[in-house]
Amino acid sequence: MTASSPLELSAPSQADTIAAYARLAPEYDDAGHSTTRALERLSAEAFRRAAPLTHARTAQPTLLELGAGTGALTREVLAADGWSQLIATDPAPAMCARLQTLLGARTCVEAHVLDAAGALGAFGARADVVLAGLADPFLTPDTLDAAHASVRTGGVLFVTVPSHNWAAREREGRLGISVDRTRFLLRDGTPLEAASWSYDDPELLELILDAGFRSIGAGTCTAELPLHDARPELAWALAIRA
Ligand SMILES: C[S@@+](CC[C@H](N)C(=O)[O-])C[C@H]1O[C@@H](n2cnc3c(N)ncnc32)[C@H](O)[C@@H]1O
């Protein structure tokens, strides 16, 4: 099948995407997933650059993390000062179990098996800051609308995704798959595909503004070194519900 085949023109469904991450969870942190590791470093850099917690309406905000996975961004949050409660969520139970191990028995943190829509519905109104690092499996206009509908005025939204510029080169160029998906290889060689929405930062910001948020900032972080001939790149955006 070629990248231009009609069968490859639509991204994997949400259910298939969650199932892929659930299957991947025990291996997700393997060093062999070098692209993911590079994107995680860029996402952490974006978190430090954007400093979302400093824009919260209260000094000790409640944080809601969507699609927290095994906790690459959660680790940054846990190391940061200035928050009172962290509600970390992910729809893949095996991801959430690993997240729970990272969080341990602290009373100020909790983990829930919920997708972005479910998490926003259950906890969005309590959240002063909503965080979604490497949110490419679910960062669609519907998710942004759900965030805007659930978060109260003054709520802050911080998101990161692979840049479209890099994703097109990596996926259509190197991997020969469509740009709306990512592919992981399990240790036994089994390929897994999941939806992956990539945006360059102006487009990401536009989507967020279209959902009704007001911009605080946006940017791009680029890896210093190339991986498979291209420097991984990530877009981030920070916005507030006006
Ligand atoms: C690329 S990983 C990123 C994990 C983590 N946020 C990080 O920064 O490393 C994406 C995560 O999104 C989760 N996910 C997939 N579909 C989702 C959905 N509809 N809502 C919320 N999370 C979803 C996956 O289970 C996976 O853990």
C-alpha cells in the first residue's frame, strides 16, 4: 500500500488509537523508541519555556493532565513548584497503571482511566490549568471545544504536539505512511499505528483561538541533533479561557 492509497487517507479511530497505546504501554518507555524520547525532551523544554503554572488564576492551582501516558510531562509537573492538586488521566488502563506507579501514594495526586472528553467532563470545571503533552492522538477541534466548554473563565490550557513540518517529512518521507498517524514497532516487530494530529504552531494556535480561548503564547522547539536525517520538532501553545 502506498502513502497515497485511499485506504490510508483517514486516521486510525479513537478506539483503535487507545487500543494501540494500551498494547504499547509496557514498552512505551523503551530507549528504542528514540523518536518519542526526542519529542518528550522537546515537550519538557516547551513546558519550561511556556511556564503554564505561572499564568494560573490562583497561587496553588489544581492541574488536570490529559493523555498523561507513562508520565513524561507529569515528571516535569511533579518537579515544579506552585500547584496544590494534580489529576492525571489517560484512557489506556495499562498507561494509567504505570502512571499510578510514578505518582505513588502522594495525597495531592490522583490518576484516572479517562479519555480527554471524559476527563474534561469530570474534572474540567475544577481545573485551573489543563495540560496535554504530546497530545497528538486526540488534539482535534472537538477536544478543544470540550476544553473550552468545561474549563471556567481564567482556566489555562497548555498543549504540545509534533510539528506538522517535521511529521510530514518523517511520516510521508521516511516511513511512507500518511501524516495523520504514527507508527510504533513492538519489540517483537509488530507494527502499531495510532492517530497523530500534528500542527505547526500558527495552525495550533488558530485552532485553540477558534475554540474560544485567548492566546498567551505559542512556539516551536527543535532538537539540536537530527534523528533519521531530520531534527524532531514540536509545536506548543498556551492559552486562557477569557
Ligand atoms: C504520545 S503519548 C504522550 C504521553 C504523555 N502525555 C507524554 O507527554 O509523554 C499520548 C497518550 O495519549 C493517550 N490517548 C490516546 N487517545 C486519547 C484520548 N482520546 N484522550 C486522551 N488521551 C488519549 C494515549 O493512551 C497515550 O498515553
